[in-house]
Amino acid sequence: MSDQVSIRRGDPTDRLAVVRLFDAAMLDTAADRLSRQLSATDGLVLIATREETPVGAIALDASPASEEKRVTVDGTRVDSDTDPVRITAIAVRRRRRDRGIGRALIVAAAERVAPRPLTAGFDEGVRPFYDACGFEIDPHNDRYWGVRWPETAASEAPQ
């Protein structure tokens, strides 16, 4: 059996599989927001599959951030002028972790939303993951905020 994964855009028929992935990762995701993201009205869901079975997913919110949700990373303000796309959830099945699937989802998401940056809010435990994926990270209250600029995505593109 190959350990290769394919990444594709999710659609409303993927809702149950995506909910199961996010629930297994103990992520709190709003059902109505996930439905909108799957129908692409204000976001996007990408699904990593192995032999047609979903093994990971990333949900993105492309709606404008409210003023209090905007962040500054390394002195650069991420605001409506750059239209950031926020990662609302990312999960990989436990037995498939540490195989590059999460990173592949981040890279695929960055390619899909370019030239817009990706942003994410996260806890200390996953900071090494976001750091390895090229995010510039700053502490924000009791969490961390990161920005992955389009230049990072371009530098990872195959030559």
C-alpha cells in the first residue's frame, strides 16, 4: 500500500467525513460555518485522501476579519488591504500524523489562496508545526498568531 495522499477541494458531500476528522482532533468547529466553507460561500475546505479515504482536512475562512481579530506579526499589520485567509481548523488522522500530510495541506491551501496570506490562531502545543510550515509567529494573549506570506508558498513551489 502506498502512503501517498491526494489533496482535493471538499464539497457538501464531504461534511460528515470532515466533521469526523475535526471531532477526532477535538477541534471545536461550528457546523454552520463548516457548511458554508464546504459550499465555498465564504471559505474553502481541502481534503487529503489516501486511496479515496479522507486522512486530513483544512478549513479556511476568506471573510474579512473583524478589527479585534487582525494581527501584527514582526511589525507588519495583517489587515483588509492584504485580505488574509484564516485557517479555522486543520486535522490529520492520528495514525497518519508525522508523515507530511498537515504540511501538504498548508502548502496546498497557500497555493489556492495566493496572493493572499494565510493566518492562524493556535496553542503552544502546535507552534512547532506552524513554525515548520513557514509561519511568522507572535504571542497574542494566551495563544499564538501566525501569518504565512505568499512568498513562503512561492519558495516551496517545485522548480
